[in-house]
Amino acid sequence: MLWILVVIIAVGLIWLISAYNGLIRLRQRVKNGWSQIDVQLKRRYDLIPNLVETCKGYMQHEREVLENVTRARTQAIEVSGGAAEQAKAENFLSQTLRSLFAVAENYPQLKANENMLKLQEELTTTENRVSFARQHYNDQVMKFNTKTEVFPTNLIAGAFGFTKKDFFQTEVPEEREPIKVNF
Amino acid sequence: MYEEIGQNKRNSIILVVVFAAVLILLGYIFGQVAGFGYFGIVLAFIISTAMALTGYFRGDKIVLAVSRAKPASREKYPQLYNIVEELIIASGLPMPKLYIIHDNDAPNAFATGRDPDHASIAVTTALLNRLNRTELQGVLAHELSHIGDYDILFATLIGIMVGMVALMADFFLRYTFWGGGRRRSSNNSSSGNGFIMILALALAILAPLFALIIQLAVSRQREYLADANAALMTRYPEGLASALEKISRDPGVLEVSNRATQHLYIISPIKSIRDRKKKSSLFSTHPPVEDRIKRLREMGE
């Protein structure tokens, strides 16, 4: 009888440890996913002043568009808060960039500028990296949240204070599309 | 995904064992015909072991060298690096090595290696020149999917073995026809020789065919799977669909591809096989392109 009891307790303990470690691992992946997004966002912040500088020479009549981009960048850098807040600021920045590229369409000389071509490729890849990092992050969040909700791991999640994470959401449907810059 | 990886590893082991068995049989017959006796078996055993090890550790290097692929520099091909780095973020795979095949006629690409940590992707210059950015992204995502589920291990081993079997059967045939006679005259068993000669001939013909059939049977399902995974990775199946359309319509012939490496490419580089009217015939390593495109487009809806 005692043996059976010992075995049951041992199995229970092993399950508890592995389930707890599983949750920790998933949370770690969510964190990694988030820092990946951060790295890519930083890359984007660094590119923007260069882009604005290059465009300035050609687009004297479009001050407003350029200023919007600069302002959106500053806002995105300074935002503090959770994933939802950050997502909102980043989405706004994406929007202003999109309208900058739309306006740039009207400037053939700018389109031919070698520096602009390089910047265009860099920005396209950065936009893609941001959205892939976001996609990866959301996949990890989904796995983590599911784990904290399903029985029986939800008991451990509740006992040890694992709480659900926010998704990095895109609110406007067209934001899901990669920005198209056709020069 | 995990089942795929396990299946690929299992298949690779089965392949090596079956291949060694065929080789040892060949060695036995060769030994009988040439009058070496059991030395043929010993030789075949050594050769097959050496080849399995070479295939595993150096297979990717051999395949890349045969295809005349040169390392791609980041300075010269920034966009290629950018696209792969984007997909690395999406898939969570390590960064593969990138290679260029200097062929301006045939747009094509393949992946090779033994696992995601030792993987390479090669693309032709024609692919970079003719596809747009989203199409390239689709093709590279397809290649990364092959890396992720260990298709590359199996495909590379097959490539090495098909190449070797063909080479040896060729050598063997020549030996029996031209060189074998002299040695055999010193052997006194003459009645059995005719029979063994016929068997040897049959085997020499069958062996490469046999290897070819394995190569064909396994790679068709993998292509559909890699297409689906690529769509999942990019969340944009139309990119790959339109790339496949462009590549398959292109009449350029890829000179560096051959029977041993054709199954590695995203679209079969051997046009005579690709153009054959019969869809999905026994001798095509890839499913019909139209069907792949159709499946991708249905995913996008």
C-alpha cells in the first residue's frame, strides 16, 4: 500500500515540475519574441532620420508628410506601457511611412536616387522583419495563453501567478499587408 | 512537423542500409566476375561505409561543388541576405549559408545540408534577376521549410548515392566488357561465368534505376509539404505561387544540374522530364507545377 502511495506522489511531483518548467519555457519564448520585435523596431527608428534627410532635398512641398513621420517616430520611441500601447504607436508609424512612400511616387528624381533605392530595400526588409517578429511573438503568446488556460496546467499557472500575455495586434486590416514600395 | 523530422531521419537510415546491401551484392558479383572472390564484398563494405560517412558530413559540400555554387557575399547580394534574415525571424531557424550559381538562363534554387545548423541554400543569378521581392521570399521560404523538416539530409544522401551508384555501375559495365576477359582466362570455372555475367549486367542496369525510383517516390510529397510550410511562414501563398509560375514557364536550361541533383531543386531543372505530357509520371521528381500552384492559390483564399 505504502509503495503505491509513494509512486503516486512521485508521479504527481514529476508532473508538477515538468508542467511548471514547461510554463517557464513558454514564458521565456514569449519574452524572447518580444525582444526580437524590439530589435527590429530599433532598426526602423535608426533608418528613419536617414530617410527623412534623403527625401527633404526632393520634397520641399511635402513638409507635412515628413514631419508626420518624424513625430510618429518620436512618439513610438517614447511610448511606455504594454504591448497594446506599443502596437498602437508602431502602427501609426507604419501608416505615416506608407503615406510618405505614396507621395514619393510623384518624384521621379527621388525614385532614381541611389541612396533612396538602398533605403527603400532597408525599409522594406525592416517592415517585413517587424511583422514576422510580431507574427512569431503572437504564435508564442498563443501557445503560452492556451497553456495557462487549459486544465490541468491552469491550476499551476494560477498557483504560481502566470498571467495571460497581450497579443501584438494590428487594428486596421490593411496593416496586415506588407508595405508595397514599387520604384 | 516533428513527425516529418523523425520520418526523414528514419528514411535516411533505411536508405543507407538498403544502399549498402545493394552495393555489397554488387561487390560480390563483381568479385565473382573479376575473380577477386570475397575481396569484392570487403571492398564494397568499405566503400559503402566511407560513402555514407562522406554523404553525411561532406554531402552538402559535394552537391554545392557539383552545382558550381559559389558563396554569396552580403555586400554583393544584400537583398538575398535581407529576405533570408526576415524568414529566419518568422521560422525561428538558424541562418543557413547562402550560395550563388552563376547561371543567367535558368531561375532555380535548392537547399542542402545535414541539419538546420549545417544547411546551405543556393540560388541561380537568373532567379535573383527575374523574380520580384515577394516571389523570392516565397522561394526562399520553401527552401527553409526543407531545412526545417530535415528533407535536406535525406535528399543530399540520395543525391550522393545516386551519383555513386551510377558511377560504379558504369565502371562495372566497362570492366566486364573490356577488362574482365583477361583475368577470367586464368579462372577455370567457365560454365558459371556466363550466368554471372548476365546477372552482373542486369544489376548494373537495375541498380541506378532502383536508386532513381526511391529518389522520385519520396520527393514528390515533400514538395507539397514544403510549399504549405512556406505559405505558413510568409502568410502570403501568392508569392510562391507566382514564383513557381514564372520558373516553370522559363525555357532556360540549368547546365549544372544532373540526374543525381535534379530532385533537390524547387522545380525540376531537367526540361525533357518536366515537359513530358503525362502528368506526375513515374519519372518526375516533382509533382506537376500546375497542381502545386493551384494548391497554393486555394490556401490564399
